[in-house]
Amino acid sequence: MAVSDVGKESYPPEIIGYAEPWIVAPGEPIAIKISCTEPEYTYRTVRLIQGITLDHAPEKREEEISQIPRGRQNGKVQVAHPGSYGYISHWKLPAAPAGLQVSFYLQPWLVGCSHPQTLVSSLDTAEGTGFSIVLNSQGSIDVWIGSDHKVEVVSTGLRPHKKTWAKFNLSIVGRSVQVSLSPKSFKVEPIPTSTTHEAQLQGEPLIYRPGPLFIAASQNATDDPKQQATNFFNGRIADLTLETSEEKPSVLAKYDFALHMSSDIVVDTSGHSQNGVLINAPTRAVKSHDWDGSECDWTKAKYGYGAIHFHDDDMDDAGWDTDFTITIPSDARSGAYAVEVEATNGKDKDWVTFFVRPNSWAPGISKKVCLVFSTFTYLAYANERLYDTTRPNTADLGPGFDIDKTVKSSEFYKMRRRLDLGLSTYDRHNDGSGVTFSSSKRPILNVRPGYIMWAFSRPREFSADLMMLGYLEREGIPYEILTDHDLHLRGVDALKGFNTVMTGCHPEYPSPQVFAAYGAFGAQGGNLMYMGGNGFYWVTAMDPARPHRLELRRGDVGVRPYTLPGGEQVNSLDGQQSGLWRSRGMSCNTLWGVGFCAQGTGLGVPYKRTEESKSPQLSWIFEGIESDLIGEHGFGGGASGDEIDRYDVENGSPEDAVVLATSTGHSDEFGIATEDLTYPALNTLGTQTDLIRSDLVYYVGAGGGAVFSVGSINWYCSLGWDAYENNVARLTGNIIKGFLAGKR
């Protein structure tokens, strides 16, 4: 079903939306943007406490915020418009110069495309003015030229090759059109020979009229400002120059894409101030035609990084209209919230999720804990499409996996329909390149309180994290919530006043600022609880000027759905080396005592206590727990499952840490992390090596605070089992309450 079908009679009832911004403080407004296929919907605002409704789950809980009025709105369909491009809004040429020359380098990544791909265009098809250079759907270049207020198409027959750089030149002098394409080799590989084409126009070209100039797209013949571009290019463009066709050409505009790399600005170095902007976050800091491998860090390179990679499925801002605005009460407590929207005919419902940080809290060390929601992880996974076998190189989840037999919530089917809502950093673009950006300015349908992850038939990320929130509420433990974004922007200052800080179940994507905030808090004597698995794994970037946008560049090591090309593993937003934290000597083990070692879709297993855990000094941790087995039950099996972490001194775990319990043995549906492999790659499955395990780890740090780690994404899925009446919940409570009481 295509996005163009949204709202048609054959399309199922659907209501979805997003909040902008999605992280706020009390007293701040939030714009709510809704797409609804039904005639009318109602809304109310709730604080989320626990959202899943599976068997054995705690009771679903939410609290309505009475200070925010309920409302009713007419439904309307809204869609997003993916596709990245450069846009110079007021492109101007001198009045009728002798002619026009356009030159640039191109590297197509998708030659056989279902739609024409525009490289550079000033064409106004309605007025029959300007020009457009187009890679047609058959893979050859056409030049569209406005002449006598009509459009003439010059079919050049020039055929660029996939992932081969070539220089393109277009010259228009009077009615004469000359085109050339000169491929360029990287080393000594054979390449096509240079080719040229000449043609005569039937009419006088009208290429000098003022109007917008598009890079990697063309102007759309519509009055809708949200769809100003079409025919997006999939590939790279560099060194775009426009000049007059004279014996001594005058430069009209010259674009150096290596300048202002971390921004959305394209810079004209000609002195004519024809600067432009980038729409929908194409990928910068990528290799250009002159890259030679002598420097792989764009922040140090003097050449080689002046290209931009555009995609027809890039999406940075859905740009939906605001349907209504709510204001968070000035006395609102911190937490996870949602605007609950429901069609008045009852045919569909959604929870537009957002987060409220605290405005302030008591100075000094309080008797409060802080739960940090992993908003960077939520963005990394936002609307992931790893199940979509029609996309390039979909992930293989192992032999025997059958998606038709898994449990799914309604959000799965919405994600599958709504292809306009952008990709996750687990997906590949249509041209096969890895996705490096994710955005919160769109509906993120897998950040919903009742979301069941399609591959595991259980809650994951946000919906699992809410079970810890529900536990804190149940036990009456005083707490506040923060997000990765708060730690990134404010550092350790965001954590001042807390006794204990705990993570979500999957804090996989910390930025340097986030990682440093946790470390500084522990060094200052605070207690830390790592309550998940596969955490602190990939280096991530976020620009404070654009906090909705996350950047992730996967390197050539680590468990990953794709590998970015060599030389492109330095973030464009902050200039930091990307890849694994372990590759930077900063593994998860160095702070938390455990680090990622394995993953699998099989059932989880319980932990078994070690002899060390039975020391009298640690008896407070296991008070009320009689069995040596911890976490025998949960959503998805035992408490050690999904993605798991082990204690390993060689990877940086503190030697004096205590391993309290170890998982009891995983099946061959679990495989070892690739970074743990050495030559030869033997004993890689769960029954074949004890390197595949979860460890519960505890130690007291140099600052006097303690660190407790569980090393499993599944921990929260066991925490909530049987409404928290289980030994995982008891042990978790012992740790939290013990830390609040000063126990070590």
C-alpha cells in the first residue's frame, strides 16, 4: 500500500502524530501534529507509568493531566516528503550573458532508478525557463532547457557508471548545447572513456531568468511549499561551478561543500553570496573525487571531503502542520508523557510521546534516584525497517526466524504502511548506503507505551523502560527522569543532587558528553546502575543547535547492519571519531564493569549466584531472595537475553569488581559479538563458549559511590513479570533502597 493511498477508502483507519519539541521542561509549550484518516478525534494528555498489556504484565497505568484541557479536532491526513537536496532560493544571473557553463563531479549510487534523478536544476517547467541536468530512469543524462517558454529535452546518451566519479560539463551558447562526461579512476582500475554530445536547440534558450536553483532535485510543479522539490538524486555531487561561456569566463557561483561541514549551509565562494541550504539532511563528510586516502579525518584533511551524498529517502523534518498546542503545567513532575489521540468513531488510537525534565530539585545529595530515558537509542531505532525484505540488504535474524509467528502491536502495521516517515540508523537507503541520521521531527511509532517489538514478541527500549518507571511508582521510591539529550546538553550538572542514577534497558548510543556525565557523576561519589545490555556501544553525535537530529556512523567492527566506507567514520556534526566506544579504548566495561558480548532472538535464561555473592558484606543485596537462580521468568524467557554483556578484565572491567551472578547458559540462537572474534573464528554460538553470558557486577568506585550492572536488555522484561512479584524486582529494589540508605 503506497503513501499516496493514505485517506482513501481502501486505506485502514489510522491516527498518528508527533510532538515538537519532544523534550521540554514544566511551563513550556509543545506543538502537537496529527494525521488522522477519520473525520474527527479527541485528545487528552497523560503521564505514562506502564503501558504494555501482555499476560503477566503489571497493570497498565497512566495519569491524566487535568490542568491541560481535553480537546476535539477535525481529522486531516498529513504525510511527510522525504528526499534531500540543496536549495538556493534566489538564484540570479547577469542579464543575458554570452552563455552559461555548468560543471560538477557526480558519483551516482543508484543508476537504474524508478524516477528521473535531477543533478542540478533551475528549470521552471510552467514558465519554460531555466535548465535541468537529469539522470533519466534508463541511466543516461538528459538536459532539459527552457526555450521559447517551452521545455526542450536534449538526450545526450552519456551514461555515468555506478559509484564511479565523473566530471560533467554543460555549455549553452545561443542555441548550441555541448555536454561532456569524463570518468575518473581511483587507482588504476579501468573506466569508461570520456564522451561528448552536441545539439542545437529549436528555440532561443531562456536560461537567465531569476528563480531558485536546486542541487540533487528539481522544482516541483505544485503550489504546496512542502513539496517544492521532486526527482531526487541518489549519489554524490561535488565542486559545482556555474560561469559564463566567454573566452575569459566570469564565475557566477562556485560551491565548496567542504565548508561549514557541520551545518546545513552550502557556501558560494565566488563572492556573489549565492549561498544555499540543505533540506532533509543529506550526508556530509563523505569522500569526494579527489580523496586519496592520505587523511581519513575530514577535520584535518585539506582536500578530499568536498562532496555531499543525497538520497531520495532522506527525511529530517516531516514539516506537518500544528493541529493544537499544549502547555506543560509549571508544577508538572518529570516523566514520560503522551497526548492520547483517538478517533471519535473508535477506529484507531495513538499515544504521541514526549518527555518532561525537572525544572529544579533539592541542592546537595538528595534521597532521589534519576532514571535516564535513552532518547538517543530511541532515535537510532526510530521506525526501523529491518523486517522489510524489499529494502537493500535487510538483516538476517537467523535460521528458522518467522516474522509471521511473532507478536506485534498496532504500531508495527502503521510503520509498515507509512514509508514516508523516514528511516532508522539500522536501515539502508534506496541506493544501498547506510543511514547516518535520525530525527525526532516525525512520528516515531516504536516509541509508544504499548509497543511490542516485532522480532522478540515483547517490549523493548521505551516500552520496556516504562516498567522500571512503574516499579519506582509501585515502591514509592522518590525519583526524577532525565534523557540522553539532557545529559548531552548539561553534562554532569544535570545529575547534581541525585543519590543514584540508573539507565534504561538499552543505552546503546551515548555521545561523548553523555558518557562523560555518567563517569563524572560516579567519580563525585554518586551511585550508578546499568540496567540493560549492549549499552555504551556506538559513539553518537548530536548538535545542540539541532537537537532533533542524531548522527551515527558505523565502522568496520561491531555488530552492525551495514559498514560505512573507510574514510567516512568521523562525524560531520561534531568531528568526533565514530564507531565503537571499545575501539576508542572506552568500552562499556571501563565504567560499568560489563560490556556487550552476544545477542540472539532465542529465549532468555536465568542467572545463577556465585559463591562471591554470598559474602556477608553483600547480604543486603540478596535480602529476601532464597533461590540461587535469579530471573527465571519474563517476557521473552529469563532475565538474561536479547543482547547481553559480560565481565571481562581484558576489555576494561575493574579487577576488584564482584561478579554476583552469571547467566546459566544460552542456546545456539545466541551468537558472539564480532569484535570478540579472533583467528580462526571458532566456537561462536551459545553452547560452544562461556564468552556468551550475562554477569551481574557490583563494585565500589574510587569516589565512594557504587556501581551495579545487570548486562542484559531482558532485565526489565523480568522485572515486570507477574506485576513485579519476582526476585528480579526484589533484587533491584534491594540495590536502589540500599544505595539510598548509604549501603555499600
